[in-house]
Amino acid sequence: MAEYDLVVRGGTVIDGSGADGVAQDVAVKDGLIVEVGSVARSATREIDADGALVTPGFVDVHTHYDGLATWSNRMYPSSHHGVTTAVMGNCGVGFAPVKPTDHELLVELMEGVEDIPGTALHEGLPWAWETFPEFLDFLGARSFDMDIATQLPHAALRVYVMGLRGAQREAATADDIAAMRKLTEQAMRAGALGFSSSRTLNHRSITGEPTPTLTAAEAELVGIARGIADAGTGVIEMISDFEVIDSEFDRLMAMAEAASAPMSISLGQAGRNPERWRRILAKIDEANLKGRVVKGQVAPRAIGILLGLTSTRHPFMECGAFREIEHASLTEKLSYMKDLSFRERVLREAPEAGGFDRIWVVDDQFNYEPDQASSISGRAALAGKSPAEFAYEAMMESGGKRLLYTPIINYAHGNLDACREMILAENTIMGLGDGGAHVGIICDASFVTFLLTHWGRDRADGRIPLPTLVKAQTFDTASAVGLNDRGLIRPGLKADLNVIDFDNLRMTQPRTVYDLPSGAGRLEQPTEGFLATVVSGAVTYENGDPTEMLPGKLVRGQRA
């Protein structure tokens, strides 16, 4: 009889520690890694990994599958990128705790902040919970293609306690803060991985209202943090505009100190002030020197928007001609666009500048570190066309499914040098991919694959050693949120693995699929080169295709 459930044989094991790869076998039994080395014993299932890499499963700490996880077993698009653990409930938005009268408010907030269609949320969310422990119990009864963990979202907590006062950003009273503290302790003890909040004007509900947590006072933040301390477990995830860096950072550190908990803070290069991120990172470094555990959560490439007829936005959507057909089908839109009078009207109404020097066509030649010459403006000049004309024609390609790309964060200097610095900084972790969110304009769940291919293989200069990159997306991310049973290939740890044909690993072009409830669309970006993904010893994906195995479960925090 076979002694092991699974053996992955003959691959180059990059174990997540940062050490160089070694040719080894990995044996699995009962969902755990039991032997790493030369494995002589037989197994029920064997994977030939000769010529391939074997890594720990990837841990993505910044996703928004809060809705998807209530109606689907598959956490797409992350499932296509070797992710075996996804942490959701980020940026202060989510669906618990919630009173029945506030369902609409939380849907509007998620729809606006994270660009998830309200129609899909209304049809898909079962609302089989009110309290946060009840939400965890609901998720805990489900099975997935990866493990999921969730955090207590500040906006939902604030509205649950304060009602309309909370939604309208009124100051919390002492009684409000005491109630939020008690509920935070309850959530952590029930298994919330941590707490998240947003303090950025970029986060608004679909009605245009700022997030309820935007102006929460320090007393409220510290009171909630004390709830984390009361439970004795939990992490904190924050995003802020840092309009006044010193005072805002001090406010966040007061919260971290009151919680005695690790904190991560979103960090990126803004176009209007491209060196400001360095000041924030310096504050993070200083805080760590003083004994706080604070990480900047960073991205491996620009955070970019996808534009086109099948996405939420495109360059001509404000033109009167396009506003008249905004509800038409794709086929109907293409028919209009082929009409010369419609075309002339759009091009006449199009903004003269249009920002086409910062927009690229996503075609077979596209890469996520594009140069100026390949922008729409550059290509239009070579073709003897106006940039608007070139963009108009490009959008019609592939049956109207051609997408355009414009970077909004981390591309101020026309390259990804700042991202490289952030990746290699001592006090940063990988994140910000937003899997499950911004489904009509962003598909950055592919950050995980891009990290390996671009920085570990494809970039002409400034490449980063592959073991460093694997560690950054496995051990470092898992450790940052207290998931110490995964992220390394070591006996006794969870058997979450990827087998990768690294030479041929690539992302396909993003595309829109229509599989959300109500038939709403979302952006998807499959890969080629993931030979197998393993969760708790079960093979969940082979050559990019799903198996019937759904071993993923809700992961509760340490004290649950």
C-alpha cells in the first residue's frame, strides 16, 4: 500500500526561506508536508516535477472576495495564479456585522469602493448572518479552491454600531467606541484574522459619499485597537491619503500601540508627488526601529486601469455619442462604431489631449513596463493618425474586446524602478492586488505571477533572485498576518504547493467574462505554466484547469 498521499518528485524546490533552489522530492500525508529530500516511499498520487520549480503556495494578503466567497467555491482570478491562501476584508469594507436594514448601504459602499456590480451583490449575497461570528460560521461551512481568511471591516462595524450617524461620518461617542471595542474583541476571538480601515478620499460609495471611516478620530481608532488587545490576537490593515504625513502616521502608530498588533499600510508612488512614498517608508522604518511591527504593503508593478468596450471605462465614454449608446450590447456598439458619421462625431467630441501618451494597447506585444514610444500617442504618430483615431480603431479589434491600459500608481517616471526598491525594502510585504475587486477596470490579482516572471526572469536589468521573490509571496506574507503554519516547504507545515514550468510561465491577456450573479462581467487573466497547484495535499489545478477538489477552508485567527 502507498505510504504517502502525494509525492512531488524531482523538482527544484525553492522552499520560501530565501535559500537557493535544491533538487528534492516533497512528500505529503493528511494535508501536511511529511518529508523533503530523496523520498523512496510510494504515494497514491505522484507528480513528475523534473525541470520544474516547486514552491510553497502563494499567500495573497490583500483581496476582496467577501461577496464571492458567499456564493462561489472558486476565488477567481487568484486561483489562476498559484494563490492557496487569500486574505479578504481589506480597506475597511465588507458585509459583516450588518443589520438587515443596512444591507443596501454596505452593497453601495462595496460597489463604489471596490467596483463590484451591485446587481451581482444583490443577487448573490445570501445575508445569512448579522454578527461577525455568524458570518465566520457561514463561511466556515463552505469549501473553496483555496483557504480564505477575513478581517473585521471598520465601515461595516461603524454602521452596525452607529447606524446612519456612522455612515454620515459623525464623531463616535464614548458609548459608540465602547461598543465597537467589544465587537472587535468578539470578532477576533471568533476567528477574524485582523481589522481593516480606510482613510482615503479615493474610497467612495456608488452614490459618491466618502467611506464612513474617512474621518474617524484617534479616540475611535484607539478604542477599536484596544478590542484587539483584549482578544490578544489580530493584525491591522490601513490605507490613508497621508495628507499630513507626520500627524497621520502618529495617529496610526497610536492605534498599533494600543492593539499591540502588527500593522500594514498601503504604499505606492503617486503621480502628483512621486517621491512622497519614500517619506512614508522612512516613517515605517523608524517605527520598526522603535519596536513596532509595521509593514508597507506594496505592489510589484503599476496599479493600472483597463479601458475598453467590455470594461467599466474607456477614453470616449464622456462623449455625447457614446453616452447615447452606453446601455447597448457589445455587438450594437461595434455596429455604431463602424458607422462613419458616428465615428466622426466621437472623434470630434474627444478631448484633444486625451492622455493617450499614458495609454497603451494590450496586445501580443504589450508588457507592464511599456516605453513611451509604444504608447497610443507614439504608435499613432508612426501610423500617421491622431491618437484618438488610433485608440478608437484599437478598441474595435478582437470583436470589440481589445483592452487598453493606463497606469495610475507606481509609474510616475515611466518605469518600475520604484517598485523594485519597494519590493527589496526591509519593511515591506507584497500586496494590493485587490483580487475580487475593481472587477470592471483592474485585474491586478496577476501581481503574483508578474512578480516572478518580470522581476525574476524577463526584465533586462535589475532582476531580483527568484528565491527572494518566492519568499516575498509566501513566508513573508504568511508571517505578516500570523499564518505560521504555511509559507515554507518544511515537514509539519501545511501542504500548499505550486509546481511551475518557470521558463514558460506567462499571463494571458486580460479579458472580460460574464459569470457573476445576474450575468455581470468581471476581468479575468489566466496563466500558462502552472503545472499543478496543491492545497492541503489535494491537487486543485492542473495545467491551469480546475480539478474537482475543493479542500480550501476558512482559516480562523490564532485564538479562535
